[in-house]
Amino acid sequence: MLAMFVGLSAIYVHPLLGDLSARIASDPGDPALNAAVLWWNATHLPFTAAWWNQPWFHPSTGVTAFTENLVGLAPIATPAYWATRDAVSAYNITLFATFPLSAFACYFLVRRLTGRVDAGIVAGLAFGFNPYRASGELGHIQSLAAFYLPVALAALHAFLETRRAAWLGVFGAAWILQSLANGYYLLFGGVLIAFWLVYFGSTRRTWKPAAHAAGAWVLASVPLVPILLTYRRIHEQFGLHRTFDEAVAFSAHPDSWLHTASFVRLWGGVLAVGRDNMFPGVTVVVLVAAAIVAGLSRVRPGSRTSVLRRVAQAALAVGALASVVTLVAFAFSGGRLAVFIGDTLLFRMSDPYRAVILLLLCGVPLLWLSPIRSVLVRRHPFVFYAFATIVMAVLACGPILRLHEVVVLDPAPYSWLRELPGFNGLRVPARFWMMGVLCLSVSSGLALTALTSSGRFVRSVIFAVACAGILADGWLTALPTRPAPERWTVVPGSDSSLPLLELPIGPRWDAAATLRTTAHGRRVMNGVSGYEPPHYPALQIGLLSNAPDMLAAIASLGTYEVSIESANDPDGRWRRYVAASPGALQVADDGTRTIFRVAGTPYDNSDVGPALAIQSVLASRGDASRLIDRRMDTGWADGPQTSEQWVLADLGRVQSVGGVSLAIGAHVVEFPRHPAVEVSNDGEKYVRVWEGSGAVKTFLAVLKDVRGSWIRLAFPPQDARFVRVRQLGWENVTWALPEIEVNAPAAR
């Protein structure tokens, strides 16, 4: 069966396997980073001290904890790298493997539950070739790598049935590998497993084995603890965190389930392209819905099949179905559902609450009349996986559940999860839907079993139609690929022992610079990852603005080299910029790239004296009084940055001043782009005593003290009462200032 899924996958991912090293699936952004991570795992022993320090974002340490470590994919990626000696080839092979392995793992789970090959195949096809995988998560190999989780669930079911301890070993191994393949699934999969234990382990017959399974789960999680603690330590060291607003922004929306990518053959021209593209296909939904309708239409065991009962069930089913259809229509109408016949308004709906009430009034009695109670007593798997699909979809909607502008639930269930350790560090709740796709796929296989309990011909027809429909829903015109960034090893004249800065810098180029480390193995100052080190925004901004002192500031860290790709510098701007820097020497030029060496030199970053008492603070706009409350979590902000902004400190009397200090705190992006300091005795006539790049000062300050950094602007001693800091740059970002100090001259 695995061979069948492998062959089908080879056709499905066309043309990926035809050019493994020259092209990369999806785009050269996140896939380039993940290819570099897989290479790092293949060339360094995981979890050693050296392994935690990936070579990008120099001089930062602990860079491995900035993103997924992908160690759970090492059993595939490491042999692939050893065989090809190419990171892109290893990445593409591993990406390909996620499709047949996901299909086979789900097949294995449903085959274990039903004993039927056809049901397993349907579930495997549904999970391995679901349109959401390719259209929503193709660029994130860690999200596609969900194949360990079905194995873990199958092992739990098998242990509950056989009580054989070996199955707990399988579960533990699958859990560890899944957790190391994707940190999201460590938490999201944990929620699904917790639900599983509650549902299947809450009977007199099953509570003891379920308790043993829970114990095995705890033991299997113990090896993960030191890894998670290291992640937490490094994140706290750099002040890395995700905000509530980020979780809201990366949550699913009601119309996310009707979005898919344009390269999905059947639906790409029918459905809109969205950010999440969470469309799961029609066939699996129809299968599950048909099984639910068939189950609810049955009479509860032991009850009379009277005409009245049949009529009541039919009426309640119609009412429940109408409310569901109305809610779905409302969700996709933009929250403004109106039905007309000609010019006559037949029906209008501005909020979902009446439809929800109707659903409850019809649904609860319908469930009471149906055999649901006996099914629940038997803990039927179909009920669990079908209901879990809905739960995972709700959780994918994030901390606030909305139907367009209407807030349905605040806080939503995902907000409750954010109170648990780890969940507040996740940015994309929408990825919960991969758990939903898994549950939906399992439900579709179980649904096939329920719908084809007798009749070989009918069973064969439904099976064939289901397989064809699932493949049609998820089939692609062609898997999108892009040219992989060029990798180079040695440039004659260059010193591979020195750290390297690639120019230009920024999101457009940094993924390529990160991937190139897999060929030349050097430390690079560029980088792309889930998090950036706090100094990196200032480094990028300073270089992109060609700040004259930025290269010299970098040289204060030691001698380094700069590589400039000729294709990225057609007008020679970057070569001129580097050549003009003191201590820069061109050491290589192979026609494709030019390499300069910049000698390490101390940077004149004059210090300031002690803080002077400030009587009051004013600003160009807004209340600036909190700038002197000695708290880093308050302050003043104004944006976007323009030359109209200023902050004025009144010392109360004329004093000798020698500097101004501006706190940065957590605002490593919102620093002043081009600050200038002006002083005055009378508040009328000002003299400018300092002007320069805020990026250079911020870069050095954050490197010196990540969590408590201050920009120190030192100038020759001046007698002044008023000290004004003006912001002369222009950029569409806020200037945020937690605290300000006016300093006495530094001691000589």
C-alpha cells in the first residue's frame, strides 16, 4: 500500500522530482530556511552545544531556537543529504516524502479501526492529497509533516484494544518524532490526544488502560523537557515573544474554508485565493455528512418506530439543516444575508444568534431521538473524529471567534489554550486546521464503512466514486516550484574563517544568503527565521539606507568580509558604498560576486555621564510625561516618523550637559531613524550638537544589552536648560520612546 501512495505522490508533485537541486517547491523563502535547517541537522549532532548555534545572524548565539528545529524529519532528510550532498535536493526529497507517508499513516490508522482496506485507502487519500496541504501549507514542510500523529493515534487505539505494552512504545516514539518535526503539533497534537484520552478513556472498561496511556505520554514527553527549556531560555534572553494581536491576525476566518490556491485543478478557478486556503474538498465533507444523516435517521434501539416519531425526526432534521445552511450562508455573505424574490425582501439576517437558537432547539431533540446515546456509550470512533473536526476548526479561528464584523465568542476557546505554557508563543492558530484535516480524513474512512455495510457492488461503486472525488478535489495542475538560490563554496582570495555579510540585505535576499551557508559553511550576518535577533532590524535599516557609519560599527565586532552579487548590484551602488568605508579592501572578484574585507577597528561610541534631573517633558504631539516615570513598559509614541516630531526636556535651570539617552526596550523596530539633538538656554534659540543615524546607535546598543538597551548620543559639553531631540527621518513606522535621560558630560 505504501508503494501505491509513493507512486501516486510522484505523479501528484510533478515536476518536483525532475529537478531536485535546481528548483525548490513553493518559493525560495521559508523553504530555503528549512533546507538550511535540515542540512544543519545532517551535519551536526542534534542538541549538542554546537548544534544550538546555527551560523546565520552572526554574532547572535542560540539561533537554532529562533525557529523549528525539524529534528523529527532527520530520519528522512539526513540520509537524503548524505546521498546527494545538496541541501535543496534533501529538502525536496523530504517534502515529497510527507505526501505518501501522511497518506499511509492515515490509512494505517483507519485500517486498524475498521479492518477494511477500502476505508483505509479513502482516509489515506483524503489526508495525503487534501487540497489544504498543497494550497495552504506547501511552503512549510513542518506543517506537511503530520504523518507521525496518525501513527500515535493508531497505537493508542491498538493499546486500548489489545493492552500490549509494545503499542505504548510505538505511541511514545511517534509522539517524540512528531513533536520534534513541528513545535505547533507538539501543542496542537497534544490537545487532540488529550481529547482522545477523555473520550475513549472515560468508561469503566477503558479508564485504566487510558491512565496507562497517559502515563506513557508523560514519560515520552520527558526527553522534550530540556529542549523546551532551552528554547524558553534563549527566547527570554532575546526578549522573543508573540503578541495577542499576531495570534488574531493569523487566525482563520469563516471564508478561509472556501479559499484555495489557483493551482488546484478543479477548484482553483472556482474558489477565491486567500491567505489560509483551508478548503478541505467536497467529497470528504459529503461522505461524513451522509454518514451523519444516515446515523441520525436511525431509530434509537429499543424505541418504537411510530409514524409520529418518524415525522418528528424528519421535521427536526429539516429545521437543523435549515439553520446550518443559514449560518453557512451568513458566514460567506459578509455578515449581511438577505434573500429576495424579485424586488421583494423575503428574509434578512444581521446576526447569527437566532439561527444558533434554532439549531439548538432542533438539534438537541433530534440527537435525543437518534441512537446517539448508544453510540456514545460504545465510544464509537466516528463520533469522536467527526466532532473533533469541528473542535479543531473552531480552535483554528483563534482567540476571537467572528463571523465577519460580528463577534460570536470573545474569548474563544483558543484564548483558554493561550493560558497554558507554550501556546502564547504561537503565531498562527490557523494551523490547528491540519489537526482538523486529519480528523476529517479519518471520519471519511469511517463514514465509508458506515455507508457500505452490505452489498459488494454498492460498496465498490461508493468506494470508487469516493476515491475519484477525493483525488479530483485535491489534484494540482502542477506543483509550484521556483529556481533555488545559487550556492557557492569558495571564492579565491576570500578568507572562509571570517564572518560574511551579503549585500544587499533584507527579506528579498536573506533567504538566499541563509541557504548559501549549506555550501560555503561560513558564519553569515544575514538570516531569515521564525524570529529575528533584536539587533537585526537596525542592521538592515542602517545598511539599506547606506548609513556611512554602519560598516564601521560592524567592524567593531572584528574583521569581516562583504559579498556583493553582481546581479543584485547592476548600478554598482553597493560596491561604492562598501569601498568608501574606512578599512575596506577588495580581495576577490570572480565576475559573479565581489568580496571586500573590512578590518576590525574600535568604533568611537563615546559614553555619557550620569543622568540629570528633568523637571518636565513635552512632545510635538501627545502626552510625554511618562518618559520620566522610570518604567520601560510605558512611554510616548507617535507615528509615522516624519521631520515634524520632537521631544523636549526641561532641566529647570542651565546646567552642563554632555549627552542624551533614549531607551529602546522592546521597541527594536520603532527607534528614531535620524535623530538630532539641539540645546538651548532660553527655549527660543537652539544649537544642534549631534545628528546621525539612529540605526547605527540602535544596532550597537542592542548588541551590548539586548533587554535593557539605550541609545547614547554623546556630544561636547554644553551649557543648556532645554534639550530637544528631533526626528528628521521619514518612514512609515512609529517612533516609540519608553524613557529619556539628559546626561552630564562623561568623566575624562
